[in-house]
Amino acid sequence: MSSTDATEVIDLTKRTEPLSLSEISRALGMKSRGNAQKMHKPPLQKAMEGKPPTNRPPLHAVAEALEVDLGDDILTTSTPRFPVEVVLALGKALGYLDQSGQIVPEIANKGRGRWLPVAPTIYPATGERRVYINHLAAKLSTSKESIEMALHRKAFTEPDDTDEIGRVVWWVQTANEILRTRNIEERF
């Protein structure tokens, strides 16, 4: 494989074979395999002061939501491979990929951890759309920080859930109700 092949983005809409962690990083436009590794393996309990992780690793959470069996040895093998459908759903769920499965230009090659998706995402298990704090802030003409402060003070509608990496989300129905109660006509 040439050096250009190693950095070429993988189109998940055309891929059929399972992906390695390096290929997952390329498919999602991340800078390194380490980013995909974090989505595959939970932090060591030593790093977590002996406590179990609060969230399942994102690749595993999406596989579970899609009812895809990854096999018993997935956490012990040095060369894990993940089905395309799991990687594609994870990319869409986290906002790396748009709904057609293409890399979102605004985040291409960012490789960042807990950034917020440009557009609402889809929950892999049900297909339900969910919005993030930045989406609500834009519709409400306020800042993310203002909403965060209101959440802290219990003066804002509590989030419905968290996504695969622990970011708070509201289902579109809840978000639209927030907008309706504030007399904002534009909905999600």
C-alpha cells in the first residue's frame, strides 16, 4: 500500500468488508488510529481509578443498538474488525458523516473528541433524530454557555439522553416543544 492509499478516505457507502481501526479512522476522516481505538476500548480501569467506564465504547454501543454481534473476542484481539453497518451508523450518530454517509466537510480531518455535530444526528437503534446544545442555541439565538448555565440551574428542559460519547441530546419532539414554548416558529 502506498502512502497516499494509507491516507485516502474510505467511502463506507461502497465498502463491504469489515474495517480495522486504522480504516475506521480513515473512513471517518480522523487523523489517527488512536481516535478509533478510543471508540473501541474502554479506558483502563487504572486510569479510571478502578471505576468502570460510565459509557460503553461507542463502537460497541452502536453494534448493540443495531443488534450486531461483534463476537466474544473483540476486546482481546489485537486486530479488531468492525462491520461496515456499525461504522457507518456510528459515523452518522456522532456527526462525522452526513445522512448519506459522506464525511461532513466542516469536521473532515479534525480528529477531535467531544466536538458538537454540525447537524442533528440519528440514534442508530430507532432512527430517531436528536439535536445537541449547539443546535438549540442557534434556534434560540443564544449561546451554548447560556443553555449550559440554565441546565445547571435547572431552568431549562432537561436533556432526553446522551449520545454514544456522552454528549447531551434532546429528541426532535422535545426540542420542538422547547422552541414552541418560546414562540419560535422555525422547528427541527
